[in-house]
Amino acid sequence: MQSTTTNHEQCWDDIPWLVNGRLSEAEQQRVLTHAESCTECREELRQQREVHADRMRVVVVERH
């Protein structure tokens, strides 16, 4: 059980880094694979992607 908790916590911590493109391909795959079976991480990933997309839209609008 310890390794599952550790994996969950690591994936949770890595979600923002996944969304902003800072993880290696292997790290991305690890987080995405975990999120497929973890409702909590899958929902957090969805929310983080929405926030990131909103921020990117603001940056593009501000530059024009």
C-alpha cells in the first residue's frame, strides 16, 4: 500500500508540471497512466488543463 500512496502523491504533485509541459515523456506517461485509474487525479488534471488553457488565452490576448 505504501508504494501506491507514494505513486499517487507523486503523480498528484506532478500534474501542474505535466500541464505546463515540464515533464519528460516517461514522467508524462506515468502520470497519465495513474490518472486513468484515479478519479481524484483525473479530475485534478482536467481542472489544471482548463486553468492552463485560460491563462494561455489571456497571454495571447494581452500580446495583441
